[in-house]
Amino acid sequence: MSDYRDIQSAVRVEKFRIWFAWLSGNFIMLIIAGGTRNIHVVSTITQILFTVVFILLTFIAIRMSNALNRKALAARREVLGDDL
């Protein structure tokens, strides 16, 4: 059971890191977009680029979280002997 608890703790920490990095990256993108707000051509390009990057980063963060959830579920099955 200790092994499962260690895996759960590691998964929780990694998920926190993933979502903290996602939030930090989006905050930095907002700052940059705000800084280019008065330059019309650059602002438009920046907004389009950051919208695409936001969607991709969100997709990647969700996939990484799901992969960690699958890893934790596999560890749970191994420790508890569940056949779901």
C-alpha cells in the first residue's frame, strides 16, 4: 500500500507542476499581449498566435494529466488486485 501512496503523491505533484506551468505560461502570454496592444499589426498577429498556443498548451496539459491518471490507475490495480 505504501507503494501506491508514493505513486499517488508523485502523480499529484506532477499534475500540480503541469497546471502551474500552464497557468504561468498563459500569464506571461497575457503580459506580452498587453504590451503589444498599441501596435496594431503586431497586436493582431500576437493575439492570433497566442490563441493557437493557448489551445495547444491546454490540449497538451490535459493529455499529460490523463496519462498520469492512467498511470495511477494502473498502480492502483496492481496494488489492490482490481480487475476493472
